[in-house]
Amino acid sequence: MAGKKTPGVVITGVGVVSPVGIGNERFWSNLVAGRSGIGLLRSVPSESLPCKLAAEIHDFDPLEYVYQKKFLKVMSRDIQLGVSAASLAMKDAGLATGKIDPERLGVEFGAGHISFTPDELVEAARDFGDPTNRKGYTRWGEDSLGKIAPLWMLRQLPNMPACHVAIEHEAAGPNNTITSADSSMILALQEAVRCVNRGHADAMIVGACSSNIHPVDIARISLYDNLSRQIDPETACRPFDLDRDGTIVGEGAGVVVVERYSHAIARGADIYCEVLGVGAGCDGRGYENGSGGRGLSNAMSAALKRSEISPSEIGHINAHGKSTLRDDFVEAKAYHRTLGDHGGRIPVTALKSYFGNFEAGSGAVELVGSILAMKHGELPATLNYKHPDPNCRLNVVREPQRLRSSVAMSVNRTSMGQSAAAILRAV
């Protein structure tokens, strides 16, 4: 049983920009109402793409959330989503500029591959001429490179979300970027907790962002992952269901403010929950899944050990729930290996059924979902779970239900086997 010792590191602010809603209230109300954010792909032509569905954010205007508007020209959509979610989280935490020593405020952010749009290079490419003409390469160096915006590369660098967030909030403390795809958010949380525990910061802005709403991304992902071929957006993404046939691409960002408990209390902050423990692991076999999710098992075991709790105390699991045959099976196997009999009894929700998978950002939005679930004492259902897969044998939540415990575990796992698990407890 977890002890009654004083909390160490707590979460005092939450911000989310997602296909299910922007801001905590809209996001939460749509989750508990079972409203999916998946629809027909509208932002780009989809005729030649392998999947015609996506979870897009249609009502996002960065001008409403980004303070340093002059930097918008060097922010890709991924970065805009992350910076906006950070502004929402800091506002929610009540940590306005000047309320904390800048050198005691840090940033830990997860990001992934950031695609550029063809129009950014069209003028430079126009002068390239006939690709069979060797002289064209000389012209590229002499003439075309000069037509690329000098700051073009800043839109594509994965460390830029952390940089822009730091500039927005005058965070001069520790600053780092995690690029570990789906597991990035929880790994960023792990490092942020370490920074606070080491005494290097009093508060950390922790988040992750990504957008896969891009023709090249969708084509690229389809080469190594299973995208759903369903035509009905309402039932396309169905984690752990027997009839699942793949995931759906999406976009979004989630951010939390992590703070030393004594610092939060001293400034009178409202506290969502305590970070009990975070663990990480890797299968080492990637796509082969030969280890059967051992990396995820190791991550959960480490998180449980650091949290000093038993599996019986976990009130719900916020699953990775990618909705592919391979990944869901490996994930379920890891739960049974690590949690024993509790692996089939603990309530499980898979929020990707609402907004698909967008790697680093989806893990962040899922973590926000668990935090808000603990705040409201209610667990959102997993959408489209109609036919349980006998190879998974999990207690997947089909209807919203009251939480039985104030402890939550959120997990994420990449296709290459990198895994992370976080255990939180409402305060």
C-alpha cells in the first residue's frame, strides 16, 4: 500500500489542443459524451492515399494562443500546436511571467518528424530544370538555394517546440527535447521529474506535439504500419476489438506543468495529482515483437517499484491502444505478464479510439485524459469496442464509469519497442 508521505512532484496545470477539443473543458466534455474526432480527410487531397480518414483539428487559430506572434512564420503546425497547449497549461497553473524565477522554470518537450509543405520549396525547385541535365545541379547551388527562406529549417527542427515554449514563458532553466515517437511524452515527464528532484528547477513545462496530417506522412506511415481501411469514420479506430484493422493518423498536443510540491503549496496552486513514478524499457526486437512486449513490462515494473504501490491499487489504465492487430496483442500480453490476474481486471480505456495516433502528441493528449479523469472521478469509454479479442482478455471500458481508485497508469509504446509508463495519484 502506498505510504502517506508528503508528495514530491505534482502536476498543477494542464493544456490540450486536440481533434476532440481545444482546452480542458471542451476536451473533457467530448470525451465523456463519446464524440469522436475522426472524420474524412479534408486538409489535403486523399484520392491517392491509402487511408481516407484522419483526426484533424479544424477550429485551431494559433493567433489566439501564441504570444510571440512574430515567430509564427517560423513555426510549423506541429510547433504551433505545442506552443498553444503550453500557453493553456501555464494559464491553468496560474504561473504567469514574473511569478517564478526564470532560471527555476524549465521545459521538457517531446516531438517527432516534422514534415514541410511542397510550397515552401516550389520557387527553388522551379529553377532546377531538367533533372537529367547535369548542369541543373550547378544551377541549384548557384541560383536555387538563395530562393529558400533563410529560416526555413527552423520550421522542421524537432527541438524548436521546446525553444519556442521557453521563449514564450521566459523559462531559462533546464531545456531538453525527447524524440522517441509515441513514448516521448512520458519520457519527457520522467526527465522533468528528475530535474525537479535534483533541485535544478522548481517547475517544468512538459509536453509533446505532432501532426501527421500530410500526404507524405500518411504514405510513409502506411509503409511500416497498419492504417485502417474502414470508410466509416465513426467506427474506424477500435482498439483491442476483434475486428480492428489499423490505426488512424491525427494531430494534437498536450502539456502539463510539473512542480515541486512545496513550491506549489507556497504559491497556493491547485493540484491535479502527484507523479508517483515513471519507468521506461525497450523490447530490443522492434517490429518482430519477438519479446512479446517485454520492454513495456519492464517500464511498468519500474514505475510500480518507484511508486511503491501494488497492481491492485491501480484504478485505471490509459492504454496505448493503437488499434492494430500486432500492437494491441503485444500490449495486452505485457499487462498480463506484469500485473498478473489484475491485468485482466483493471479498467482499461484507449483514447486513440477518439483521435487516432499521432505519435509524440497522442501520448501527451492521452496523459491529459487520465489527469482529467482523476479530477472528475470518471473514466471515458473506449469507442467501437464491440467484439472483445480473446487474445487480449482485458477489461476494456465500454461505457463511462466512476473511478474506483485515485491511482492511474498511462502507457505508451513505439513500433520499435521503446516503452514508457507513468503512475499518477490524485491529491
